[in-house]
Amino acid sequence: MACFYRISLALALSMAVSLRAEDLPGKPLNFVNDIVPILTKADCNTGGCHAKAITGQRGFRLSLLGFEPEEDYEHIVKEGRGRRVFPPAPDQSLLLLKAANIVPHGGGKKLDPGDPGYQTLVRWISEGMPFRDEKDPTLTGIEVEPARITMKVKTSQQIKVTARYSDGSTRDVTGMALFEANDRSMAEADHHGLVKTLDLPGNVAVMVRYSGKVAVTGISIPLGAPVEAVPPSKNFIDDLIFANLKGIGIPPSPVTDDATFLRRVSLDIAGRLPTIDETKAFLANTAPDKRDQAIDALLATPDYADYFANKWTALLKNKREDAADITANFAFHAWMRDSLLANTPYDEIVRQVLGATGTIVSNPPVAWYKRVKEPNAQLEDVAQLFLGVRMNCAQCHHHPFERWSQGDYHAMAAFFTQVGRKPTAIAGEDLIFHKRGIAQYDNKKTGAKVKPAGLGQMPPEIAPDDDPRLVLADWMGEKENPFFAKALVNRYWKHFFKRGLVEPEDDLRDTNPATNPELLDALAKHFIESGFDLKQVVRTIARSHTYQLSEIPNEHNAIDRQNFSHFYPKRLPAEVLLDAIDGLTGAKTDFADLPPGTRAIALPDNSYNRAAPFLKVFGRPEGASVCECERVQSSSLAQSLHLMNSAEVKAKLAAAGGRAEKLSKPEVPVTEGIRDIYLTAFNREPSGEELSIAEDFLVKPRTDAQDKPIDPARAKRMAYEDLLWAIMSTKEFLYNH
């Protein structure tokens, strides 16, 4: 039977050759240029279908998005004795019968016999299923038209995609390309490349993908409202933000008042509310540069270092999994805090982490290698955290939305292949050292020896005695590096504005452009010229009038979500909120192994999330990944219930020596007590209406469950506890605005 099959297949192939020559004029097809795009367009080679990892789908496996055409050809043409294609009657091939759902297909109908893609498959099978001739042109790139366009809200525009080949030829491949908007709340792109804008103004990009190549159409959607006046520019940030707002017709809100600014900047830089004394001094200050003074004063405090060390140590996975981790966690956190306090240049901080050798006690940055042990994990974390490039996909296949291949992935991993480990006398602690030798990554699939190379770079010469990690750090800190500075300034921009210029903040790629690319470039350039000065990044952002705009939208900019025409309120992070509640109630949260009075933002690792349920409920990250998304910033029912019912919050309200007890004393006038609460919580005086309502509430007689009068002194204290709870439950308190 097998012999008969081979004879029949040979006869069929010869018939197909004569059929192609006589009956199908035109350039012969090939699998790479003509067939793979059809499979991709029909979703056959996506992760949810036949490109599912390891197994494929029901015995038929394809590479993700066709990045391995040689393997796909083998599976389609030769696997299972060629059962999927039948040249004597191409339209009876199982490949087509399944795709058209003529034979039951789990994925449903993917192609219609009348589709051009279906007819191309029929022709390819009839031509003998050619893979690719050496003389056939190869795809070199794609172009989209229009590359940049301005569209009104709720309008449509057709995109055209042209493929360019190595022989200079071109082909219209619009029908075979894939389209996807990077912000689906602003625009949608259908299967045929028709783009429809929605009702949000701003800038959006439509990614176009065809046969492993990607391109972008940038779309500006103006609101068209008159922009008659903008605040004066403080620096280049304002120049570029306000120019963009004028261009798309979105008038900005005015600059916010002093009290709101002080609360905002204190929360964003120091992770805490201003004290009453700070508030009074700032509001009484008449100096024209008093806001700049406040920013500089906050940057000089240990609170700044505590707050940003909390951010960075979580991203660098300073995670406690057992008691043996405590030394490493405390040492690494203290090192990061001291580095920020001393304003160590960012490139030097990164260099000390990447090139760390020795023991944790002698060199705390070594702790990173305690948590991240394998070259693959090391390169993925470094690329995402410090370069804003997500390389995870490229471990198995070409990145679907980027230009990075498995070769680029292996070249980055090669920088970490010479990291050596020796056990020490301390259980669980290793001595990290550089192993002398040639740095290279062994590709187990191909057997190739891949040399270290930065993304998009040629492999540098690295002597056996040189630590390749330091070569990587050198490349990252170069002025010409296209990723390093942009990744940092975009991350910090999101810290202050709730969203990055590129969103997500660690996904910088050509197909996900910044909403204001000129500003991202300018921020990166400024950061590099400052010598990678982290405080200068903070200072530049906070001094801008863009950052100081009111959170209250005007009649035109309320729908703006990406152009920074007004400040976007953001919920206080878990640690900041816990500290704020402690400050408001006058209570203290005690943490094991730490001095009394240690604030939540100064906690060295994730273990305290278990000890303080508040932190877990409100989304403090566990330090399990380098993604900012691990921190939960959304509201939940559990959070509301915790504020209403938790014993922890109730105990803080009724704490001995707390604010409620102090303010309820007879010698403290009710009016002064209310002012004290408002200045502490909101950094402002209560309005006349707020003062009147609070006074009536505090002096109102109270009765117990049996309707018996409560002692006035006790009733007053209970009233203050209720008032404090009401204040801490408001959006004005829970949000930075």
C-alpha cells in the first residue's frame, strides 16, 4: 500500500507540473511568499489554533505566525505521508476541506471556496507545492499608505499595504495583511484594513503585519476645540505638550491651586501627605518659585529615597520566600535606598546590579542573582525593566509585533552565560563570580554557538577574562542606545501622570509608538545629558506646568485620556494609603524586625503583605515580576469592606493617644478640631458648608443601642472617630488629584 501511495504521488506531481505549465499562466507560487500569509490571515497559525505550543491542534502543528516556514512546509506537505494535500484534485485536499469546513473542523470555517486565498492554495497544490526556488525574490519589507493621517472622530479610512521584494518588485498585499489598533478605545481596524475612529481625540497607531514584517499607520484624531490660552511654559515638557494640544484642538485645564499642588507633589515624590506645618508654611510663602523650592526640599528628604526604593526593589524581585532570605532582602533594600539618597547615576545603579560579584553581605546587589538564576530569566528581566523591550516571546519564535528574533534573544542571553556560583557557609547564599571563558549561548535546537550582542548590534569582541555583563552595561549606558533612557523616562512619566507616553510603560516598540514621540525623545535626551540623574528627571517633570494642571476638566478635555490636558487622578498605592491613614488617625502600624514608627513605604520586601492584611487587600505587589502591572491600582469590593469593617481600621480610629482622643478633649474647640482634620487629610481649610456640617455632627447628642444618652465626652470622641472614618473614605482622600 505504501509503495502504491508513493507511485500515485509521483504521478500526481508530474501531472501538476504539466498543469502548471499549460493551464496556469503567471509567475509560479512559492510557500513562503504566497501560502504562509494566507494561513496567517485565516488565523491557522495563531497560538489558539495550530500554533499552540508543543502539540499544535489535533496532531497538526504550525509555527506561530509562520516564522518557521521550513517546519510548516514539512507538516503540511510531508507529514502523515502527505495526507493533507492531494495534487490530482487540489480542492479535495484535506487542508482545504478542513479550512472550508466541508470536513468538520474544530476551528470552524476559515476560508470560502470563492476567496482569493482559497484559490491561491488550490493553484499552489496543483503546481506541486513548491517551497521556494533559490531565484525567487524574498520579502524585504512592507509599506503602508497613508503612513500618517489626520482623521475626524467617527470617520473611516482605508489602509493600503504594499510588500517590497529583493528583486525590486512590489505587490499589493492589503487583503492578506493583519491590522490592529494599539488603543481600541480610539480606533478599530477591520479584517480588510478599514480603520474607523471612535469618539476619543488624540493619537493612535494601527499596526500592520504581513509575513513577519510590521509597519505602522499613525493617526491623529483632533477634537478641534479652540485653544485660546495655555499656561506659560516652564520647560520643554510644556512646549511639546501644549503644542500637541493646540494641534489637536484640546484646551488644557488651568494650573491647580497651591494646596492641591503641595499634596500632589508630596505624595508623588515622598510617598506621604504633607504635614500641617509644611502646608501652612507653603501657603504663607510668597516667593514666586516656592513650588520649585518645595520640589527640591522633597527630593532632599529620606522619604524620597524610601518611596522610590520601595518601587525599585519590588521590580527587582526583592522577594522573601523563606526566613533565609531576610539578610539578602534587607541588604539589597538598604543599598537601593542609599543609592537613591546619594543620587547615584542610574546607569551606575544598573551596572552594579548587572555586574554584581561576591557575596550579599559584601556586595548587596548580588541579591538580584539570588532571585533570578537562569540566563533566560536574567535577559528577559533586564530587557523589560531597563530597556522597555519584552523578549519573552522571542525565546520560542520571532516576536510577533517586533523585529526581535530567537537569534536576538540568544545573543542577549549570552551575556549571562559566564555567571558562576559557589555555595557559602550561609545556607541559601551563593558567591557570585565571573567564570573565565568564551561567552556564548548554546542553541540546543540548532547547535549554534551564539555570541553576546545588544539588541540590533553586532557582537562585540569580549576577551575570556572580561565579564560580558559589564560589556552589556556599557552598551546600555551609551548615549546612542535607543532603549535605555527612553525606558526610564517613560516609566517615571507614568509614575507621575498615571499613564506613560508609551503604554504599557515597558513595551517600547515600533508598533506601539508614543502618544507624543517628540516629548519622549526630548526627555530621554535630557536624561542622558544630565548624566542619568534620576532626581533631575523627577525635578523636570514636577516643575512643568503640565504636571501642575488642575484635575478638573473643562468643557472640552474631559474625554482626553492620553494628551495630558488635565491631571489624571490616581488612587494612592497601598503603602502610601496605609501611611496616610496612620497619619490621619494618629495610629501606628508595627512591623516585625523593624524599628517602631517604620512607615509602610519603607518596608524592605513582600513578607509584610501577609502581616498587614491592608497591604494585600489594596494591591501591594509581591515582587514576583518586573512588571508594574503586578501592583493593583483598581478598586474592589474587598477594599470597601476593609475600610468599613476591618478590625485593623477600627483600631486605628480608636487608638489610645490618637487624633480622635486628642481632638475630643474639652480644651480643643470643635472648629479647630475640624480644621486640623481637613489640613491633615486634604491640605486645605474646610469650606463653610463642610465646617457647618461637621460641627452639627460633632455636637449632636448621641444615644446607645438602648436609646440611652451616652456620656458627652465619650460621645464626642465617637463622633470624631466617625468623622475621621468618613474623611478617609472620600475619593479626595483615597486619590492623588
